[in-house]
Amino acid sequence: MTRRKIVGASLFFTLFGAIAIFPPVIWLFQADSPVFGVPLEVLYIFGLWIALVIGALRFATMLPPDEPSALENWDKDQ
């Protein structure tokens, strides 16, 4: 994948994460029965957080290194 596609995908991933934390989406996971003594909403929030951290790490490792521009090289030559 090109650098531009990876940056675009990471932006989409960030927007998805922001929308997934909105209260109407969290209300979908309201339940009276806890899982292992933990409310389902809390498991959703922490599961989403872990997924976003792992996704960000994956995007960071896929991103090729940024090459310096000609203007930055010109500054170093002088």
C-alpha cells in the first residue's frame, strides 16, 4: 500500500473509533447481566480501546518512513 492510502485508512480508523464511543452506540451494549462481574458497557469500551491501540500500532508499522524533501536537504547543505 502507498503512504497516502495508509494515511487515509488511519484517518477512517480514527473517525470510526470516535463514532464508536458516542453514547447512542454504547447504549446498544446496555445489559442487566454482567460478564464475569463486569458490566457489558465497560467491556465494550475497554475492548474498543484495545482494538484502537492495536490498530494504531499496526498502521504505524505499515507506514513507510517519510523521506526528506529537497528543501530540507538544501538547508543542511548550507
